[in-house]
Amino acid sequence: MSDTSPRKRFVCVYCGSRSGVRPAYMKAAREFGAVLARRGLGLVYGGSRVGLMGAVADGALDHGGEVVGFLPEWLVDKEIAHARLSELHVVPSMHIRKAQMESRADGFVALPGGFGTYDELFEILTWGQVGLHGKPVGALDVDGYFAPVRALLEHTVREGFALPGNESLLLCDSDPDALVEALFSRPLDSIKPKW
């Protein structure tokens, strides 16, 4: 007898390994993890216990969620690995980490973060734009954190470096529940391919 139950969906979260200057960032990260767990969604993330990364994992774990981390070997040596994860995969490089996170996820959400978060967010947006995946991408816009990113995407379209409508590859919302709902209810075929 085969199992016909649907496979659990996972959301990959990109976010800061620091806490940021506003308490709202940590609070939102914990809440986002909790929202994923309450909705029966698993969390895929970078495997760390520090900053917003640790907060989103704790939020999910404290509400019974499944949390899968991917951490490069060189960061394990810095002793920042989260000890309570459902699964922790130690990988040889940042590139492999990002590829493994992408393959495990059904959608992606960026929370506030620094250069690494931007790198991951823009790479996954690019992969979607060129058709390497058809998964939804969102950003939790805590206190307007992603307003400059949205403005940059619109500027890119206005200047002719992306097709009109491609700025909507990134869903933004300040409400965690609304963002997750939009992530999995929006048809992706409305986005024009790059070529």
C-alpha cells in the first residue's frame, strides 16, 4: 500500500545573522517562524542560532514546526549551529548551501538582513526570472525595510533592464500570515519570461 498523502511544503527563509537595531526585527522573525509552524509548513534556512536566523528557527520550533538547516563547515567551527533543529546539514561551501536550500524549498521569503540576505534574495529572484525554478518569492516588509528594494526593482524595469511586470516576482507584505497566504495562492504563470 503506497502513501498518497501530500508532501509537506517548506519555505526557505533568508535573513540576517544579526539582530538589527529595531526590536521589531527579532519579534517579526520569531512570529514568522510561528506562522509557518501553525500553517503546517516546514522551515528551511541557514542553520544558525544567532540573529534573526536563530529567532525564526526558534519561532517555528517553539510551535512544533519542522526546521531544516544548511550550514557551511567553516561556520560550524565558529559554534553558531542551532542545536535544536529537526535536521542540520553541514555542507562544504556557501554555493552548495544555497543550492541545497533551493532544492528543498517550495517557496522563499526574505526577512530583514544584510549583504548575505540580499545575495540570496536576488539570486533566487534571478533564477525565477530565467526559468530555473517556478517557486514564489516574497519579503516580509518589517517597518518598511524592503521599500528601497521594491523601489530598486521598479527602477530596473523603468530603465529597461527587466521586463514590465517582473518587479512583481517579489511579493511584499508586512503581515506574516498574509504573505504566506499570497505566496502559495498566486499563479506564477502571470510573470513574463526573460526571453
